[in-house]
Amino acid sequence: MKLAAIDIGSNAVRLQITKVLEYEEQVTFKKLEYVRFPLRLGHDVFTTGRISEYNKERFYKLLTAFKNLIDLYEIDAFFGCATSAIRESENGQSLIEKVKDGLGLDIKVISGDEEAEMINKVIGLSLGKGNYLHVDVGGGSTELNIYEGKEKILSRSFKLGSVRRLEHTDEPEVWQEMQQWIALNVKKRYDDITAIGTGGNINKLFELSSDGKVKKMSLTTLIATQGQLLKLSESELLNKLQLNPDRADVIIPASEIYIEVMRSAGANVILVPDVGLKDGINFHMYENNYPTVNKVLVKN
């Protein structure tokens, strides 16, 4: 079985094509193709409220390329999601309809809660005993989810993301609202909690901070990594660290959100499992095709 997932975010648009391998009680999601294109729709939407004509044309060209890959791989199931940039834009829905009519790709515009729920499908599979605060920082929104063991207790989405932060369109009231939510629902209830971070920026921060053998880092290490990045010029970020331009300018704004959440929650460690919405979409499709299956998911 081959699956195709499209994730239309505020900072980039992603396509992942996955093959599902089933052997005895193990299910492996094997990545066949992954394309990430830095089409920053959030820049338009968070500053003007709509997607520019230039980026509308680029978006359609990109989805045409994705459609060609999907057809070439002869996939069995497809699901595409659009998040905060499309959701909040004045002309986002008309662009989604154009893609459906012209390319036959039916993209669903999902809420912050739906986005969190899809990611939680894969996050929950790897959790053990203990209390966890899952932090997913995107370009336009941040989703927080509280777990006790594998059971999700509470979740909340905030209009706070790396691209909003970069464009200075994040509102102080939203920061305060998030801090108050954490104080009431996390800090007050749990003496010991571990953070779980998802999103491209936390993956890159982890990569820059460690040897990659243990998928976690301390708040102290995260702050130190942020401090080292702050010392570098734009040219050094691009050339010395070889960051992509659309990663180099949002990685520090994103780190500010992760650090503030961890500080507010009293979380000293953050786990970095390297999964995201595209993985949640794949698992969502798999569940829909095999609704009664009880197997272990192994991501490859």
C-alpha cells in the first residue's frame, strides 16, 4: 500500500510518499519520496491577510508537480491538509478549490485542534509512563497537548508561530494567554513533566546541539544552542551552518517559543521524536483503510 500526504504549512509545503510494509505484528512506514518547498504563504497572510497573485501562481505550479509525482508512484490513498496560512487568508479557500477543479487534489483546510490531533496519533504511540507536554510550533500556530502516559488530557491551539514571530504579527495578549494556560493546566497540576517537541525548527535545533544518539535535550542545552545562533550573522547561518534561507530566519523565533513554553511549564527536558503533520496524515490514512487493526507502527 502506498500513501501520499501533502502538508500545506505557513513556512513550507511538503509532500511525502510512503509505502506501508506489514510483517507479522509490525507495520513499517517506509519513506519513498519527500519534497519540501519553501513557499512561505504565511508571509503574505500574516501581513496582508491574503495570498499574493505571485504566490498563488507558484502554489498551483508546486501542486501540479506534486500531482505528477503522486500519479507516477501510483499511490493507493491520498490526503492533503492546509493549516493556519490558508485557513486565515481571504482567498485561501478559492485557491484550494482551484487545485481541486484543475488537478483533482482535494485539500482539507483543518483547524489547529485537528492539526494537533493528527500529530498526536503518532506521538502517542511512543509514550510511556509519566506526564508530557507536547509542543508543536509551526509557522502560524503553536499547539500544546498534555498527556498522562498515552492518554491525552487537554489541548489548546494558539495563534503564535515562527513566521508570525518573524513578521512581528504575534500579539502580546496571545503570549500571555499561553502562559496563563500553562500555569493553570500544567504548572499547577504536575510537579514533573517532560516536553515533547515537533516541527522542523526543533529538529534542526536538536541536530545542531547534539550527536544525535539520544532524541532529547535539556532546556539548558536548548538555551545555549539559541545563544550560539544569536552570535552568528545571516551569512554564517547560511554558509557556515548551511541552513536553508527559510530555516535560518525562523529558527531563533521558533526557539523563543519552545523555551518560553518549557520555562513556563517547568520542563527541564524536551524529547525530539522527528515526526510531524505529514506522519500524522499517513497514520490517519492507514487507520481509515484498516480501522480495526492493532499493530505497532514503526517509522522508517
